[in-house]
Amino acid sequence: MLSKISLLRTAATTAMRRTMATEAAHRPPLDMYGLNARYANATYIAASKAKNLEKVESELLAIKNTAESSKEFASFLENPLISRDDKTKSVEGLLKGKTEAVTMNLMTTLAGNARLNSIVGITDMYIKLMKAKRGEVEATIISAEPLNKAQTAAVSDAMQSQFPKGAKVVLKTEVDPSIMGGLQIQIGDKFLDLSVGSRIEEVGRTSV
């Protein structure tokens, strides 16, 4: 009798450990909070279990791009006069056979909860999770005039010490004439202002 109880305990413990290991394998790589984050986290976990994280990412990005470029689609997402059932049916008709089940489930859930207008924010958070999974760090160099390849490479080399070891750096450049000269650098949530404009502002605030 005791041996049977012992075997049952061992089996239960083993099953629990396997379940915990499985859950850990699909856990989002970042802690994010808020309603949009809840949808993004749930979608990430579902896509991870279905082994199609990247496919869902590309589908959500396509939906986001359409929402931002098509006034008609954006109006559909935002329109509170369309019933939840009608929105759900429309979403099913638009996406049936064109997306993964995870993407379809997210969109129909949002339609049923009257939150389709949150898809852009949810997509941004999902992409954030995917970048963290890939170990990507975004860095943006803002200059008053376009940088050539040599200048971009020089700034990138100088910034290497600011990146976590092994990070995959996604470098972007932007032009903003209002900074007048110098550079502004954004690395993740860190911001470094080396622009001429900021120096002039400092002089203007200095008492003589």
C-alpha cells in the first residue's frame, strides 16, 4: 500500500515538474503590465506553444500597418456603432484561411471584447517581446544632417560599450535639423543629448 502511495507521489511530482518546465519554456521574456500587455503576453504564450512566434509577429505587423494606412480599416476598428457580433463575423471573414489560429483568436477575442482599436498597441508590445527574445537592442542616432556610412560606422563603434554583451544591435538613423548640429542617441530607454541645440539651451539658462 505504501509503495503505491509513494509511486503516486513520485508520478505527481514528476508531472508537476514537467508542467512547470513547459510553462517556463513559453514564458514571455519581459515583464510588461497593463491591458495591452495582457493580450500581448497571452498571444506570445499561445504562439510559443504553437511554435509560430515569428509568423504571428509578421501577421500582427501586417494588421497594424493596414490599420495605420487604411482609413476604412481604421474606421472599422474604431467604430463603436458596429455590434460585437458583427465585428467578430467581419474579422473571421477577413482573416479566415489567411492567418494562424493564434492571430485569428486574438482578433476575434478583441472584437468580442470591443477592443479591436487596441490592436496597434498590442502589436507594439508583442514586437517588444519578440525583440527581447532575439536579444535585440534598438539604437537610434539623430543628426542634423544625414550621416554617411563612415560616420554611422564610427558612431556605432563608439557606442559598443553601451550595449549588453552578445546583444544584437538594430541601428536606425534619423534626421532632425532642429538640433542644429551634434548628435542625439537613444539606446533602449536611455537618451544622450549631444546636440548643439541642447548646448544653446543650457547657455540660455545660465545666469551671468
